[in-house]
Amino acid sequence: MIIIREGEKVKFPSYDKLLRLATEEQLKLFDSAAYRILSEMGVHIDDKEAIEYFKDTPVEIDEKELIFRFPEYWVREMIAKAPSSYVLAGRNPKNDLPITGPKRDYYILPAAGATKQYKWNESLDQWESSITDFNDVYESTKMMDAIDTYEGLSNSIVEDVKSSHAGLPAELHAAYAKWKGTSKFIGPIAITEGGTAEWDYLAQMAAEVQGGYDEFRKRPIIGCLPTAIGPLTSTRQNFWAMVGGAKHHIPSFPYWGGTAPFTAPATPASQIALSLACTHYGIAVSQYLSPGTAALPWVICTAVDPNSGQLAQAPMFLLTHGIGNQVYQDLYGIATFGCAHALNGSLEEVATGWMTNLLTLTLMGLNVLQFGGPPNAFMWEALPMGESIVNYVKQFLFNMNNSLFPEDEDALSLKTILEVGPKGRFATHPHTLKYIDPKKGLYWYSKDWIHEHSDQWLAKGGKRWAYDTCRERLKELAKHEPEPLGKDVEERLQSILKEADEELALF
């Protein structure tokens, strides 16, 4: 068959069939610039407690300005401790995501992190906006769980904003909602207020889900999100993510939240260098605090329209991402994380941005891709929309691996071509018939997309994919019931949450 089978994991073909933009010399040029930035400029860590963590290292510390300068040899030693293989676990082992290195593994994890949502009210025939809460996190996670195409979560599709407004540790509540909603990997957590104590509670909850701390350490079901902002500034919250994550040996997804031209320079080359410096810093510190912790570097810089202040779709985002990915894969043998976001408001533009970003970054070889909707306000139609787009890209990879470059005579079908001849047809030939799947047919195409002449489409009511078809799919997804947590596990998680609410409440 030339159609991907249900639940089959897609792998990358060999590197020579992917888009490799830079030579080894060019990769080393970017890498060398990153080390110079770390050793000469350094990182501002806005937390005096950070001084204690580095007092026994060769890191040069300006205690007044809280600037930390990292020698190249030390950073290289730390990065070398990052493992090339590990697992991102689900609570059900059948949903584990094995990472065996940068050359083969490929997974798609949805996200958005939206703090507001739009839902379509059929009776009023209009959009309704609302602030998101625990139930929205649970419902969106449950729908993601119903879609086999999505292999886990990158982070929350929507956030538990109402818990934040109540002064409660919202990330703990959201994590609980995600564990209830799916038995897949739930992604990196971005704790902002609760400090390292909140990481302790999070690890305690994760251990309950996984059946103990030893099992959680072997099969981590969450990640941490150490980052830098601006030209290498690490806030207290960013640093807590490193310390809290490392304390419990949680996989890290180090990245840089740079936005050009405000907190990043203008050219793609300079963005690559600064992005690498930030992710090198994240990996090195995490490895120093907890050697052997899994790390998926996330080399990213986003363009911003100076006139509106809005994030913009720009080609340099893909170029920065692709070459940064190549540095870690080719020079360090480390699998990478990527971001195929759609940043626009309308669903039509979201679909265009997704297809462009996802297909391009896939062909550039990024191993784990965050597939995210607009972060400002989530439209629920995006979940089934994304399903079709991801399936398209996965089938693209599957065909590259299985039928594009023939390994036997049957795939090339030269004998069949000669038999059919210049006046023949291939549709009823035995060679064609044996490749037809009883359910899916001869080749993959999205059943959600419109495959009709415009006259036929209009005569049937002009149904639209991004709205009508996807809304019908949402109704199906809402019926899905995820694999339940054990009753005793639920009770213990609720008890931990109650204690965390009392200790960590802001007001």
C-alpha cells in the first residue's frame, strides 16, 4: 500500500533527501558566533540566587549587574552531556514518543496557549468570545486525544486563565486537566509565578500519574520551558524553569523568545547566532544542574510588524529555524524542536500559514514540531483543520519513504507501463488494483476538503471547509471519552492541588 496506515509513525528519509541549507563550514560559523556572544556579552539572569548555583563553576559573574559570562569550553562540556536518545512519555506506554536521535524521528504536537477563545453560536449565528478556564483546557485536550494524527501536546491549547485571575497556580490546574483529557505526552510546562515550589508540586502530581517517582524519571510525561528574552535576558521565572525542571530530571525545551526588530537584530544570520547562544545557554545550564537530562533545542526568532506590534508571517522565521535546527542535528547529534505556528486571525490565513510552515520545517528535518493556532484567541475549528493539514504533510513524508525512490522493480512499475502501452489505461490493471486500500482507496486525500467543481459545490450549498465541515467534525470530537485516570490517582491529584492552592495562592 502507498497510504499510511492508521496509527503508523512516520519517519524521516535520509538527510540527503531533506532540505539542508548550510554547509558544515557555515554551520560552524554560526555556532562560533553563539559561543562568542555567551563568553563576551553573557546572560543577564534577573535572580540573585542564581549566583549560588554557579559559584563552583568557571562562569564569570558580575554580581552587581547580574551578568553571567560562560566560557566556550564549559558550555561545550555541558552540551556534550545531553543524551541523543530518550522518551517523551504518555501515561499509556502505547503513546510514548521515542527519540532515537535526529535522523529519523518525527512527531506533531498541537498547542496555542490561548488566553481567550471564540466559539460559534449556531442559534445566534455569530462568534462568542470568552476567557478560558479548567473545563476549556480539559475539552480541548480531550478533542486532541481523539485525533490520532496528534501524537501528544506541546503545551496547553488554551490556558486556565480563570485560575490565574483567582491567584491560584494555574499551570498545576491545567496539567491536571490535560492528564484527565489524554493519555498522551502533555508537553512542556511554563510556570510563571509559583517558583521552584510549584515545580515540586508538579513533579509530585506527575509521579502519581506515572506510578511513582522512579517511573516518572524513566518515562517523563511533561517537559520544562527554560527561555531567554531580549538580547539574552533570563527572568527569575525563566531561571526557575531550569532549576525546577533539572531538580526532577524533566526534559527541557530551551528556546529564545526573540522578536525582530525589537529584541532581535534585523538579519536572519544574526538571528540564528543569537538564537543559538540562547539555546546553548539553556542546554548547558540544564545539563550542569542535572546531567543527562533530555534537551530539545528550539531555535526560533519571530518577526514583528513595527507598525502594529503584531507577530508577522515572514520567510526569515523559517530560515532561522531551519539552519538552527541543522546546527544541532549535524554538529551535535541532538534532535530538535520546532514551531509551525499560524499567527493570523482568520481561519483561511491560519490554514495558509500552517501549510507553509509545517511543510517547509518538515522538509528541513525538525524532529518534533509544535503545531500551534493563534495564541491571542483560539478558534476551536482549528483542531480539525490542523488534522487535515498534518495528515497531508505526514502522507508527503510517507510517500518519500515508501514509494518515491524505488527499492524494487514493482515500485518503478516499468513492466506495467510497457504492458499498458500508449493507448491503454492503468485504472483496472492488476498492478493498480493491488495498491487500492478497501477503505482509503488508491491514494490519500483529505475527506474534509472540497473535491468538486465550483458549480457542484455551489449547488450543494457552498459548504466551507474552515467553518462548516470543521464544525461538524467538532461535534464528533466532543463525544470522545479519553482513557480515564484511576479513581485513586484522581483523588490524590485533587489532594495535591488543594495543598498547592493553599501554599502558592497569590492572594
